Amino acid sequence: MKKSKTILDIQRLYSEGQKITMLTAYDYPMARLLDRSGIDIILVGDSLGTVVAGHDTTLPVTLDEMIYHTRSVARGTSNAVLVADLPFLSYQVDIPEARRSAGRLVKEGCAQAVKLEGGVHVQETIRAIVDMDVPVMGHVGLTPQSVHRMGGFRVQGRQEEQAEKILADARAVEEAGAFSIVLEGVPMDLARQITAELHIPTIGIGAGVHCDGQVLVTHDMIGLCDKFAPKFVKKYVDLDEILGRAFSAYIEDVRNGSFPDDDHSFK
């Protein structure tokens, strides 16, 4: 399906000083709702591993699963820019495999861009993917695929040495040709410094207000994730409670014989 927005529109929003909005989707119905809302970017995140599949981390998600979900989201997206995550082990082994994985997300998943985690150590990988005309969104700071190295989902960059490393990673991502970068789980002052220095838009998640845009996992902000909710998540509605009441009402109606009634039956 042809999309009316492209990464050039994201770059235009950035140049005009407008904040960029991004949320996650993993299926057609959610994509349709987000697209209709006017969101700028829909991200098919490997976060589907935790919020959809119920895993504790994103690591079990496969490239084939990402392609399936991205293709489903693409069918419900006609306006927003569609970005898909490269999952763990789809780009870390070598550059040819990374290029092939990115190409499959575009060719089979209908993504317009891919996102991958890391900075200096994936600079050449980003450059190689960009060189095959696939736009890349970077991701530094708290990188969920590095959960074991970090010892859990911890804020990154509080110590000076660590902050300098994240700044170097962000510079490397920009130099490699990425069109934007996600800053996750970093102190707001560090995010402000990175945002001021780079010439590509920064998209924050747990990185404070100074980023050029913001992203949240949709299931977190609508109350559909039963796992730990990070401090940076703002819950805009509690669908867990609302849907729970609806399901209970359905069960009661079926058991007492009030559903289906004449209005919901054929004659």
C-alpha cells in the first residue's frame, strides 16, 4: 500500500521544529487506529516479544515474526511512516546478513525503514544498509537487546564515562547515515546534549522533554501490559479494566440467556 508520508516528511517536521510522534503497533486493527489518529511514525517494535508474546525480553523474537507483524501493520497504514525493528541476531553476525534482513523487512514486510540498536560497533552495518537505499533509524542508550550486558533494564548514562560512550554512539549513528535516532532510558540532560549536537531528529523514550520527538509502547500507554511499567510511561486509558468489564458482561449475558436476543439473531 502506498504511504502518503515518507522519511522526507519526518525530516521536514524536524527542520520546522515540530515535535515528531511515534507509537508501536503489531497488528492491523491497532495500525488502523494509530494511522487514523494522525501519528507520524508507526513502529513495529521487537517489543512485541514482551507485550504480545509474553516473553520477559525481546531476544526470542525472530525475523520471520517481525516480517509477519510488519506486513499486518502495513495493511492498516496509509499515512504514517512505517518503521520495523531488526530483531536480535538478524544483523549482529555480519553485514551481508544485516543487509539481507533489512531487505526482507522492506520487501516482504512492506516497511519503509528499519531500526537497529547500537552505536559505534554497528556504524558500518548502518552505513551498509543505508547504501542499499533502506532508511535506518538508530537506537542508543538503554538497548533492550543488550539486557544481559546491562544487568537488566537500567537507565544508562548516569556516570560520565557511560554518558561519553552514549554520545559517541549517537555521533556514529548520525555519521553512518541514519535519518533519526531513538534515545532510550537516558538522563534528560544527556538527551538534551545529544539532541543539540546532532543534525537528525532524536526520538525519546524515557529521555525527557528535550528530544525532537517521543515514542511509547502503545500497550503500555493504554494499560494492556501486565508487566512492570517504567517510570516514563504515561497511561492515557486503562483498557485492562474497560475490556475486563466488557468480557464479564458478555459472560453474564450468555449465562443468563439475554444474549443473543432477537436483535442479534436471524429469522
